[in-house]
Amino acid sequence: MDAREAVKLAKQHVQELFATEGIVNLGLEEIEFDRLQQTWQITLGFSRPWDVYNGTPLIEKRPLRTYKRVIISDQEKRVISVKNRDVADA
């Protein structure tokens, strides 16, 4: 499996898993291959309808992002897990 195939599988899985939540702006954030575990670690970001920034009026209101780390078995070409990926504010 190459990186493009792993990303495609991760995106399809997340779209199906969160289909009833109306996710938008699904995009690739990070990708890494773990040689020891023979897994792809892919971080995807997306927004949900309820993810709205409630900050000061002077700041542009834009959707917040949710980040998920998708682990895929390279040999089996299947998703092993989907977990939250915490991203610290810069």
C-alpha cells in the first residue's frame, strides 16, 4: 500500500463513520508510516456543524476543526483504529 492509497482509505472510513454528523472540509493533516508496526498513521481534520468559534466579535468566526488519527494496517489494508488527535493551540 502506498501513501495515497492509505489516505484514500482513511478518508473513506472517516466519511462513512461520521456520515450522520454532517462533517465538512475533510482534509489530510499528517501522514507517517511506522516501519516497526507496519501501520500508516494518518491525521485527518474536519468540521462539524456545531464546531463554531465563539470568541471575540473582532475575530473572524470560522469553523473549529476536529482532528482524528486513523491507524491502518499496511499488510491487511484495513483500518485498525480511529482516535482523537489533540492539537495544541499555537
